[in-house]
Amino acid sequence: FGERGRETVDGVESAYDTERYNVTEITRIVKIAFETAMKRNKKLTCVDKANILESSRLWRKVIGEMINDYPEVEVNYMYVDNAAMQLVKDPTQFDVIVTSNMFGDILSDEASMV
């Protein structure tokens, strides 16, 4: 994670947390995900919130740049809110999930109870 903090402006307290990833970090994580998928059922799902978060769009860009290196792997993209529902509805549709730390923490706790 990146910068975080609290501040009070005009008597109103607020807090913020910044999710920050760079291409090197994402590439390292995505490479492990692709290699894991190759050893399993060759299916990789990228879970993100690319419709809202710029960091998620960077994850998708990196995956898009690496996808040709792993042509045997089927890659799917899913927004995290839908992924949370789908994980309960039909967990068998997933094999390897790659996602950011925060989404991964939430989904792994959910998956442990499915």
C-alpha cells in the first residue's frame, strides 16, 4: 500500500489509504499466477475493479502484455464484487485467481468457507 493518513479540514476529519502498485511488482505476481495456472487447469481469473480503479487498469495492462507468453492459459477478467458472488455461487469456475492484496485478503477468507 502507499500513502495513508488522517487529516482535519474545517473541523471535518477524514482518512485516506492509497493502493499503489508498480509494473515490476505486478509483473512478478502475474508471472507466478500464469506459471501456477500452467501447472494446474490452465485457467487464470484476474479479479479487479478496473471500471473504477486506475491501479486495476494497470494490472489488466500488464496481464495483456504477458498473455501471449502463456497461450495455453485461458484468461478471464472479473470485477471483485461479481467475483465475491460467483465464488459462493459456483466456486468450481475458478482455478487460479490473481488480484491485488486487499481483494485477495477478502476473497481468500470467503473461499476458505466455501
